[in-house]
Amino acid sequence: EAGVVQSPRYKIIEKKQPVAFWCNPISGHNTLYWYRQNLGQGPELLIRYENEEAVDDSQLPKDRFSAERLKGVDSTLKIQPAELGDSAVYLCASSLDPPSLAASTDTQYFGPGTRLTVL
Amino acid sequence: GQNIDQPTEMTATEGAIVQINCTYQTSGFNGLFWYQQHAGEAPTFLSYNVLDGLEEKGRFSSFLSRSKGYSYLLLKELQMKDSASYLCAVGGTDKLIFGTGTRLQVFP
């Protein structure tokens, strides 16, 4: 079974430029997450989708970040314009069930991530 | 507030046993997860505990005490490939909260 797919794996841009990341979750997983991970830190949730609905975007910097999950499968995360502090690894994860059921089916599986460097 | 604590770094010798501790304070509890993350790679799921006690999976075991807000990951018969960061993550009311990770270095 294919895992979570992300592209690109690496991206280097200059500040003020736009950038977009793409994620394809595990087939059948209704819940999709975008995380940001800074060096030496654990992942921090940016946004969570249940199917095509964004149910938790409280940590998403909405002035420059946007995300969509059309048709409830693939998702795109965009930053416009990028700032130096946005340099990080952007991880996508998916789970069969949402994280509130206290069951192993809410286990999240991560993609390889996109390492963004903003110069 | 929500807080997850784990040691920053640990070292161990190949073939030995190591225990990585995690203490947590979160609003709500829907299970505790351990992930392994090699440098430059994505976190990989290792274990899940929702009830008190020990869960064993081959060389890896994970323990949970909900009353103490405490968990540990036990790695036996350490191998060089076990050198990685180990992330403790707690399922809160509606999201997963990650610790900063414990970087384990295994020496020959």
C-alpha cells in the first residue's frame, strides 16, 4: 500500500516569493494534516481536514498561508509571500479516523515532507 | 496549558537496553504515540497506548501510566540503525501534541 506522498521534496526560494506544497494521503484516509517542523523541534499542527472541510486551522498564519483540499483527497498548502522564518520542513500526514476517537485508527502516518529554505 | 517533556539527548551502546521517558500535561487524553524520526526523514509510527500498561512490539515496548501522566519507550538489543530521534506525542481533545523529541545515539 502506498504511503503519504508529498512534493516537492526540497524547495529553495527567495523571500517574498510564493511557494506551494502538494500532498496525496493514504487511500481511504479521510483526515489530513499539515504540520511544520523546525530543526530540533517536534511537528506543530497547521491545519487539519476532515474530508474537504478544514476543522482546525487555528495555528495557520492566515495572512500568508492558505490550504485547500478539493474533493477531499489531495491537498495543497501555499505560502504567499514567504518570509525567512518560514524555512522549515512541511509535513503532511493522514489518518483513517479523526484524533478524537481514542482508537488506533487515529494513528497518523506521515509523508516524507518538503524542506523549504527561504533566502 | 499543554506540555510534553522528554530528554533532549541520550547515548547508548549497541546491544544494550535504553529507556526514553516522557511526561505530559494535556487538556484531554486520547492516547499516547511514539514515533521514530531519522535525520532528514518523516516520523514513522512505532507504538500507541491508550490504556495503562505495557505494549510490546518486537524489540520495542511502550508503557503508559495515565494517572502519573507518564510514558516510556523501551528499546532492547540496540542496533546502530536505532540512532534517531524519538518523538512522544499525546492525543489531546482534538489534536496530536508532539514533544521536542529525544535524539538517541547508539555507539558500537
